[in-house]
Amino acid sequence: MKRNIGRIDKADFPLLKLFNIDVKIDTGAYTSTIHCKNVVVEENYLKCIFLDEEHPAYHRKQFKFDTYDVRVVKSSNGETQARYRILTEIELFGKRYPIFLTLSDREEMKYPVLLGRKFLTKRFNVDINKTNLSYKLKQKNEH
């Protein structure tokens, strides 16, 4: 059975050691994206810097990936661009799911992570009137 998820939430990315990260549920987007800057490949490693001023502990955190690929993605303004993509895990409602994230400079965006249709389909129903359903459950379970 599909679980309800609201239009925004907070998720954990345990393999990246990122916790309570703001995510926007975006049924208009096909792929899921994480906000990074200075995305470069050096010595076969993909390197980038995570940006999220709302989380000072993680803002400007550097990442290095040895496994990645490149995908052509159509952005919200209709432009197609090649983006690096990583496979990691996301935790929502106390359950871990594999997720592909493209790396994108989303400096102008309010949310550092967008969850697109490819991840949401077959897992979640989106209730646009709700927010932080997973995060509220997590807080309840921690107390």
C-alpha cells in the first residue's frame, strides 16, 4: 500500500550523513535532485559541495563519490542539460529506500532536495495539504 507524503518534508540521507534535510515533493519533476556546487571530476572521483544554509552543520560539506554516471535532464525551464547522478539512500517514515539523485546548482531554490516522480511512483501518494508527515512520525518515535 502507498503511504501519504505531504508537499514538503524532512528526510535523512544516512550514507551521506545528512539528517533532517528539507525536501520538496515535486510531481512535475521526473528525477530527484540534490543541491551541490563546484561539481568536478578529479582522478575518477566526483566531488561537490553541499549547500544548505538552513543546516549550518552541513552547509559547504564536501562529498566525494567513486560511483556515478551522467544523465540528460530537462530542467523546469525546458532546457536540457547533462547532470552527474549518484545512487544513495533516503530515509522516510523510518524506512530506507534507494534513490538516484542528480547533482544540480539550486542556489536560487528554497529546498536543497527535490523528490521527483521516478522516486515517488509506486511508493507514495502526495497530499498537497499536508507537510512533514515523515518528520513528525520520526519526532514522535524519538520521544
